[in-house]
Amino acid sequence: MKATLPLTLSLALLATMAAASLAAWFMITPGADLAVHFRLDGTPDRYAPAPFALSIIPVVALVSTAIFALTRRFNHRTADKPVLYMAVWIFAIAALAGGHAMIVGHALSAN
């Protein structure tokens, strides 16, 4: 099973998240607490220090990408349903990127 598409997409989203975090880092107030959890209506209800808030989701996405990429090598049952496996992989990374976009967007709109 080729995983070129999900791996390429994952790496592109990781690079985008890292660039967004770096850009936001230079635009926010030093020592600021950023929203890291949102209610269904989009209002924040939990906050964290900026270094944690800007790095946690890219780190989780990196670990998730590594797990998805390595699972193919060690668990051959993923070859039984390759389309489903790749769809779950892409959905997971896209969901993380969406959450990161909310954190960065809220951080930039607050400043």
C-alpha cells in the first residue's frame, strides 16, 4: 500500500502549522495565555501559556503522522482496507490542523 498522499499531506500540514505557530509567536504579547479549548459555539473555555498552546498540536500531529506511517510497516492488516486507512489518517491530521488554526486564529484576533 502506497501512503504517498497522506504522508505528503501530513508533512505539508505540519510545515504549515509550524510556520503559523512561529508567525503567531512573534505577533502575540509576551507571557500571554492563549485559548486551547473551545465550546461548540467557538468561545474559549481553557487557556494555556503561549509556548504550550502554539506547540502542542503540531507535536501531536507529528507523533500521529509517525504512528500512521509506521503502522503500515508493522501491521499488515492495514493493507486489507487501504482506502479506509488513508482516509482515517488524512481526517486525523486535518482535524488537528483545524484545531491548531482555531488556536492561532484566536490568538491573533485577541492581539
